[in-house]
Amino acid sequence: MIGGIFFLAMRGMPFSISAGVGFIALFGVAVLNGLVLIAEFNRIKKSGETDLKAIVLQGTRIRLRPVLMTALVASLGFLPMALSNGSGAEVQKPLATVVIGGLIVATFLTLFVLPILYIMFEKGIKLKSRKIKSITTIIVFGMFFSFQNGNAQEKISINKAVETALQNNLKVKNQKLNSEYLQKLTKTGYDIPNTGIISEYGQFNSIVNDIKIGISQSIKFPTVYSRQKQLLIEESKTGEWNEALQRKELTKQVTTVFYEMVYLKEKEQILLKSDSIYSDFLRKSVLRFDKGESNILEKVTAENQAGQIKIQLQELQSDYKIRQTQFKYLLNDDKDFMPVWDKFKMTFDEKLDENAIENQPSIKLKEQEVKINEAEIAVEKSKKMPELIGGVYWQTFKTNTAFQNSYNGVYGQFGLALPLFNSSINNRKKALATKTQIAENNMGFEKLKLQNQYHNVLQEYQKNKTTIDYYETKTLKSVDIVTKAANDKFNNGDINYLEWVMLINQNTQIQSNYIEVVRKLNNSIIELNSLTKTE
């Protein structure tokens, strides 16, 4: 209130109804800033901090930016009204002067006096002037460093967003780890059974005890190992294609959310422009109504139109925050990102070969299933080959007579293990053959599905492109002309306020329809890129 009264006196303005409205707005902002600061002090105190100087220093540093931003936004927003000299300035100037002057003083009191009062009331004693000066110095010192800890939105382009997501996203990391895991398994194809070591002692040759020591080893036929190795290689390729599919899907999701945020920003610009138009209309309607130059219907219409725009802006801001949260999740980053773009409308190379669909990771995965089944059948066939068995033994041959000398020797052994009962192998081969047919059918279905999807999305793209060409060559060019003509005719009294509102709403709707079609075009391009690019 002190600042508002001082600025009114400094500019030689009397207290009026508009100045009173300004004081009401001022009280709300000033009290809110004070509550924000005190709440932060109490939060720090509850967290265990007992030093009041530290509480004030930390709390002021944390809440400096919100307090300053609240004051600056309101002050700068009212500055054109405070300096205006056109029609209605006599109503605008007192309101803006009170708000700007009051916020300047209130912000100073909130940041400097309020912390001192907080310490005084918390201690319950009166502080000496020397202590007050030291506390004030601490607060001012903290203000200089407060901006270092602020959480501002970080600007990011679409390419940087995709790159960040591919680096940070946990699903992509898991698929990469799974691919590495399957790759390492390819080294386990040669699983040779354990080597047998045997020893015998006893009367297995005669009544005299003999010793026998040997090593034996069985291995599958070499073809089995080579086919097992090939099976593991085919399975490892599945991991690679799963990783590629996950990266492609993530790229599509990030691009979609990015351009949704861009769409909301573009729509916000249209609504802000409309808000400016209807705010000016409302101001003029109120002036005309106060002077008896218009009726209550014009004033109410202006209020309703301005209110509807503000509601749409609030809904749009909520939608933007939702998209921003989704964006942070996809990028696996806690920062609040703000998209940076050159053009809202994306471009698409229509010369791309439709056969590029054949290289899509989803189709490659289906092809890989067929190859895995074929490799499994090859492994089952190789199991009909005999196993190889061999061994080397050392044995003593002792006698129990004096006429025959004892001796020892080394001998070898070699044999084959034939799969005579192989009906289970044949049945598994038949089952795998059926499974291969299913995989081939799934692969064919996936190709047809993607090709059909490609044609449908391409038609949608061409439809949206035709509509956009019409808007850009004809409809949009008339928006500024109609707006200027409507304003001139309304100011000259050639049309009434209802006709003016209808023309302005029509222009706003045209611009909204245009960016909505561009949004659909972008979604079509994102889908087409997903269908024709492997990543």
C-alpha cells in the first residue's frame, strides 16, 4: 500500500475506483509472496535447521526467483497501461501505477524486512541495530547467488532430444544389455561333456589284486556342435533386432511428444493474440458502457469472449505440462525442457522406396523366428549322428605263480553311441516344422499389415497436405485483411459488435484449424518415417 500511495502522489493522480481495484490486485500478490517466503522458512526449520540466520539465508536464496518473477511479470505487464495516452488511459493509468509502485516496495519489504521480522518474532527479543545490519548483509549476499540454483527450462531441439533419449532411456539400455547377453551365449555352443577319470583296484584279473587307471571322454558328432553354434548366432540376432525396434519406437515417441509441445506453443500464440484483441475490446466496451454509448449486451459479450480465451489458455497450459512430464519420462531426465524449432510443419521425402518396409525391425524379427526354427530343425537332425567315445587306460597284470612274471601296460578304447531309439527326435522335427510354418505366416501377415498401414498413412498425409496448401495459398492470406477491415468498420460504426465478434472468431478459427491440420500432417510424417526408416 505504501508504494501504491507514493507512486500515485508522485504522478499527481487522485484515488479512484480503478486505483482501488489496483490495490486489491496488489494485496493478493504481496501477501502471496510473503506467504511463500515464510512457508519456506518454516519448511527449513522443520527439516532440522536451528540457526535462524541460516534459515533466513537459505530460504531467501531459494525463494528469491519466484518472488522476483511474480513481481516482475505483473509490473512489466501493467507497464504499457501506466504509460498509455490513448482512449481509456484515465482508467488504466491509476490501476497500473498502484500495482507497479506497490509491487516494487512490497518486493523490497518481503526480501529485506520480512526475514528480519521473522528472526525477531522467532527469538522473541529485539535485535540490536548491528545485528540487523549483519543479517541484512547476509540476505543481500545470498541474493547474488540465488540465480545459480534456479531451475530454468532448458531449450532442446528434436535431434538433441532423440539423442538424449537413446542414451538415457532405460528400456533401450535393457535391450542393449540383452543383445550383449545373447551375443556372449554364442560362445557356449561347444558344450563338450565332462571327462571321466576312473580307477580300479582288486581281483578283476585273477586272485591277485591289480590296479587300473584310465581317462575316458565322449563327444557328440562335430556337426552337432557347429549347428548348435549356428542356432545361438541366430538367437543373438533376435536381440539385435529387438534393440533396433526399441530404439525406433522410442524415436517415434519422442518426436511425437516434441511436436505436440510445439503444437501447443503455436496454439498458445493464437490464443494470446486473441486474448489481446478481446482484452482491448473489453476495455473499450467498459468505457463505452460507462459513458452510456453502448448497452449491457456488448459489455457482457466482451466479458464472455475474453473469459473463454483465458479458460482455453489455462487448459492449454495444463496440457503442455502433461506433455512436458511425458517428455521428461522418455528422456529419463528431471529437467523441464522447452522445445526449439525452426518450422512447425515437418517435411517428408515422398520419393522413399516402399520396399524399405521390408527392412523394418518388426519384420526382421519375424524372419529371425523362421531362421531360428530352421536352425533348431538342423540341430535335431544332427542328433541322429552317433556320439564318439574314447579312452586311455593303464593297468597292472599280476600273477600268483613263480613261473610267470607280472607286468603292466597301456591300452586304448574307441566306440560309437548310436541313437537307435530316435522317435522323439523325429517328433520334435515335425513339431518344429509346424512351428516354422506358423512363423512364416506371421512374417507374411506382418508385411501385409505394415504395407497396408503405409498406404493408409500416405493417403492421410496427402489429404492433409492438400488442405494445408489451400490454407496457405488462399485462406490464411485473408486473415490479416479481414481483421484490419473488421476493426476499421467497427471503429467507424459500419458494423455492430456482434458482426465484429463473428469476424474475429472466424479468423481465429481459421488459424486454429490450420495448425490442427499441420498437427495431423506432422503425425502422418512421423508415422511414415517410422514405417520407412529402421531407426
